[in-house]
Amino acid sequence: MQYVPGDYRAGCVVAVPVETSVGVVSHKGILSDRVGEDGLPMVLHAAKFFGAIVESSMTEFMIMARGPLMSEGYPGQLPPVLVLARARSMIGKPWKWRPWDNCEHFAHQAHGLPPTSPQVRRAGKGVLTATGIGAFVWFAFANA
């Protein structure tokens, strides 16, 4: 397993780059205090592969990875035991990726933070910017 050095304590947010139909995105989860069959910490995450919130082995979490595991730190103020309890309370919840309900939302909710997705917000701004530039160019040429 490749990883970028950082904060890997139980409850921190971890991420791996994965290839999707819209390009490479960051799949995120919560590092568990449990160890999987692979001898590595388990990860709680909203798994598209399983269609549900799961606590899986690191090997399963990284199965679609196109790069190393990265720690995104510990974003909230809740103690790890509470973050893990909140994340585990969602295990088994059916899940299908949507811009308003994705793995980042899950990680934020586990930390007691508002369910937001900066990744989706950044992508949305890029689409809006490209759309705005395209409309400006079309308008400029149409009225020339």
C-alpha cells in the first residue's frame, strides 16, 4: 500500500484518487480503530461498489485507487470514539452517489459537521465558469 505521510489516527479522514466517468476524484472515508484481515486499519465509507455505507478493509477501500492513500486530517472537534460511533450508526444505509449525498458528506456528518462536499462545489464552479465563458464568447461573436 502506498501512502502519503500524515495524520492517520482513528477518526481522521482518508482519501484515495479514483477514476470515474467525470475524471479522477477523491474517494473519502473515516479511518477505523479496527484492523482488517489484511492487517491494516479498516475504513468507514460510502461505497459505490457496495451500494451502502460500510466498514471495509483498507484493501477494499483502495481497490479502485489510482494513487496513494492520503490523510486529510481531523476536521472536527468531536472525540474519535464519537466520530466512529456516528459513522458506524450509518453502516448498512443504502447509498448511491449523488452530488448532494457523497462520501465527503458522509465524512463530514461523522465529524458532526454540516454535510458538505468542497470537491463537488469546486467542480460545479468549474462548470459554471466554463458555461459563462462559452456564453460570453457566443454572445460576442453573435453580435459582432
